Amino acid sequence: MSRCRQCQPVPEEVRQAAGLLERRWTVSILWASYEGASRFNEFKQSVGEIPPRTLALRLVELEEAGVLERRVVDARPPRVEYTLTSEGRRLRAVVDALVRFAGA
């Protein structure tokens, strides 16, 4: 007789979301984007101690996940801006819940 009950496997959607959000700095980058950061240096200033390479990787990951949209602005000099997609805005409730939890 087994004392361990049968548990449901973790759904693939939960695994994918956790895979994105559990990476270091990702939630901080999301929070910064909700506060208005849109350019690389703004994210760096807002997040703080993040290494530039890590910030670049996280921005690419969030873009690939459909959370941020990368746009090259035709200016002198050219610049890149990141904006939240509708999927990124939907994550706001998750980030806000984490903030409330941390403050409890």
C-alpha cells in the first residue's frame, strides 16, 4: 500500500510561464516597463545591478515570449525602444500580486 497519493502533473502552460518568470531579473524588468522604462539605459537605471549582457538577454527572452515588442526608432542616432504587448500588460496582475506578497 502506497502512502503517496496521485497528483496531477504540472500543466505545460504553468511550466512555460514559470520558465520565463523564474529567470533572475525578469520580474524586475517587467516592473520597470510598467513604470515607463522603454530604452536599454532606462531599464538598467531602474533595475540597478544587472549586468548589461544579462539585461540584453532578458529583453530578448521577453520579446520572444511576446511580452515586449522591440522597435527601432529611425533617429540620429538610431535607438531601440521596448513596449509592452497586450500579453505583457496581462502579466501586470502577477507582478502586482508579487509586490503585495513581498510587502505582507
